[in-house]
Amino acid sequence: MGWWTSLLGGPDIGAQDRYIDEWLRGMEGGVASATGLRVTVQEALTSPGISACIQVQSEDLAKVPLVLKRRVKDGFEPATEHPLFNLLKFGPSPWMSPYRWRKAMLHTAMAHGNHYTRVRRTEGGAVEQMTPIQVGRCGIRWAEDGEPFYDIHSATGIERGLTWQDVVHIAYRDSMDGADNGGILGVSPIMQNKETVALMLAAERFAGAFFANGAQPSMILEYDKKLPDDDVARRIRAGIERVYGGIDNKWKVAILELGMKMRETSFDPSKTQLTETRKLGAELACTMYRTPPHKIGLLDRATFSNIEQQSIDYVTGAISTQAQSVESALTIACLTPAEREVYKIEHNLEGLMRGDILSRYRAYAIGRQWGWLSVNGILKRENENTIGIEGDEYLVPMNMIPAGDDPMKDPPKDDAGAWMPTDVRWFAPAGAKKRQVSTIAGPNGEKLYLN
């Protein structure tokens, strides 16, 4: 009934409104559930567990670097010459930071199942700006071969027939349900698990109603005669609830009429297991969004030994999947097929997997000693300034040789028999019998005698 008052205006909703507007049931939006509540994304986000899971994942992925890289001989390097590089680093538009854009992008995709961003290009075809599209403003249809086309509704009109190069489409839980001709759409976990979400909302509403009544159960009004009609019964009930209902009215003195008696029903809050039910709802939200419970503050079964491993699994599982979805969507919309062979868009997730300082320094020491980390490389990983070209030198262990070599065998000479300035060859000249005379061979093989 609240939406009716907010639509037409009027005073605050009274207690009597709960009984006189039953004919409006079923006219609200959302998806009906077995609890009688209609589930919408906006209502679901009022559940602490669901909103926390979405917030944690969107913030974690939005805060790591997203970089456009170019393929080079030895791997990849930042492609600073490409216009997309600055859009990813400094913001998709002059008024929006990359963090806010990417956080909103993931929040929308995880809550509604799909997110759309409009890509605008220069006359030469280069990407110059990207702007997110409001939820519900973008429609999608598919050609016979499954190619998607997008229609964007705005205050100025409708843009029809936009191609996959004009719109970045990020789908959460990709599925062909609801699509045509082999197309793909995202699925909202909220709508996919509507009964679970409805139980969470029902628990929250029950808790709110319980404390709204002063943490007291319902009361029964007893009257030994029959009331004239139902209108009188509704008036009496509404009057009692309006004057004595709620925490602020808990200690008011009740005044009854017509010789009525008030009797309170017995109630044991512990039997409802309200606290356990609400906590279970948060754990189910973690299951829906593949989020470790400790990330949203559920530390009942968390220990120092398993939190680190859960955090690693969280990055390699849910976060890396989200990262791959964003990277592929941006690659398809912003890079041409020829550019995809040279460039790639990649998140740097190392920051999310950083351990404590002692573990990091031990890892750096191993990499430094075994020759695959330099001083400058370590400083860059720690976000520190380098020390110059001398910091680019790598150490090689002296006791290491290539596999398969014999450590007891001398290394072969390249030019066996060739004269070197340090070579000295001693031999006896022909005809020498009593006195041994030695000679030295010169650079051209001539004999140099020593007396």
C-alpha cells in the first residue's frame, strides 16, 4: 500500500490501511513468491547480505588496475599510444573516474544481470568516450545469425540498431534463456533465487514489525457481546493499534470501551530463531554470489589459518571470473579484430593476493636469489621508486649448471690448437741430446728458442 500513497500523496500510512486495501494486492511490481512478498531488485538490495556481497566484489575489482597492453618481442607492455589506454586509466569520460565507472558497472551487472555502456567514436573510428546506460533504458534483439543489436531509450529519443561495437555488454551468469537465435543474456541471481531472497526479506520485515510493536506479541480484545458490524470491529482495532502500537507508545495506558478486556498472547522470541534465520540469509547470499563469509563480516567459522586460503580462492574464483567477463566485453566492443591480435585488456589482480609483509619479503628473497627478480622489479611490486640501471641486474647462483651437463668435465675449448697470447708450449729442439733447450711457439708457428 505504501507505493499507492507515495504515488498519489497523502498523510502517513495508518494502521487501518493494512485492512482496507486488500483489493490492491497483486498490483505491485516484482516477482511473486511463496511467502506472499513480491521480489524486486530494489527490495532485495535492502537485505544486508545481498548488498554486502555486491558491494565487496564491485569494490575489489574496481580498485585494481585495468590496463591496455601491446604485444612485444619479450611479452607485453603498456600500450600508451592507444586512445583506449587513457580511457581505462583516467576515466571513460571527463566527468567520471575509472573507479566509479567500473564499480557501478559491476554493481548493475550483479544486481540486474546485465550492464550496458555506450561507446562513442571519432570520425576515424577511434574510441573517444564511454558512458554507462541507465538500467531499463537499453533493449537487445538478435539477428538470425545471433548478432546482437541494441536500442537505447533516452529523453531525447531512441537510438536503434546499435551494433556490438557501439555498446559494451557485461552479462552476469551468461545464459541463453530469454534470448533469441543463440543470443546471450545475463541472469540476475536475485530473480533466479527469488524464494531465498523472499525469505530474507520476510525475516527482516518480521523483525521490523516485532520491534515496531514494542517487542510485544499481538493482543486479543475480548467482548462478551456481538459487535454491531465489521466496521465497528475495524474501527476499534485500528484505534488501538494507532494509539498503543509502536515502541514510543509502549508504556501508554490503554482505555477500552464497551466493557472489553485486553489479553496478551504468550510468546517466546527464542523459539522463532530470528537471529539464526537472519544470519542464514546472509550465508545464502554468500552462496549466491560466491563470496567468502568473512568478506561480509561473518566470522563464526573463520580462523587465521583458513582466512588467507579463502581470500586466495575468492580472487582465483569469483573475482577472476568477473575480471575475465569485463575484459572480454571491453575487448569485443573497443578493439577491432585486427587490434585484438596486438593488444589485450587485462586486470592486475596481484594487489588482491598480497600476503603479509614477512611472506612477501620471503618470496622476494627467493626470486632474487634464483635470478628471476631484480631490485627494481621488487621495488615496482612494492610501489616504490627504482634505484637506477644498477637495480636491473639479476643474480645467478654460482653452483647452478644447465641440466644434463657433467660437473666434473672441463668445458670444451672453441678453437683447439689455436695460439693465444697466454699459451706457452715447451718442447726440445731437434738434435738436442745433452742440453735441454726449450722454445716458445710464436703467433705464426715459428720457434722462439730460450737459452
